[in-house]
Amino acid sequence: MAEPQRIVIIGSGLAGASAAGALRDRGYTGDVVVFGREAHQPYELPALSKELLLGDTDSPHRVHDADFYERAESSCG
């Protein structure tokens, strides 16, 4: 069976971002499209909410580093 040319992930939270990362980590070179409602990159909600409530942080914990998505895109085409 041939590898798909495009994989679409619905949901840009932790699970969606982790799935996209796992595809790249395993060598998938096709298109990965992640759909979500947020305009920003995925972040970890549980850690963010606890640390913000305690005043231990003022920024979210991103699922991937800032340039992960650009590197993943440029490595495929």
C-alpha cells in the first residue's frame, strides 16, 4: 500500500500537535495539515492553567519549539 500524500489532523491541541510531531519523527514526508480554532501554536493546557494560577509562569508551554512547524514544512518540499 502506498503512503498517503496528505494527512489531515482535526484538532490543534496537545493530541493533534503530538500526532503531527510523531509523523515527522517517523519519517513521514507528505503534507500534514492540522485544523484548529486557535490562531496560535498548540500549548499544554493542564501545565499552563496550574502554573498560571500559582503565578509561576506568564507564558504557555508549547508542544513544540517555535520553529518546529517551519522546519517540518521545509524538510518536505
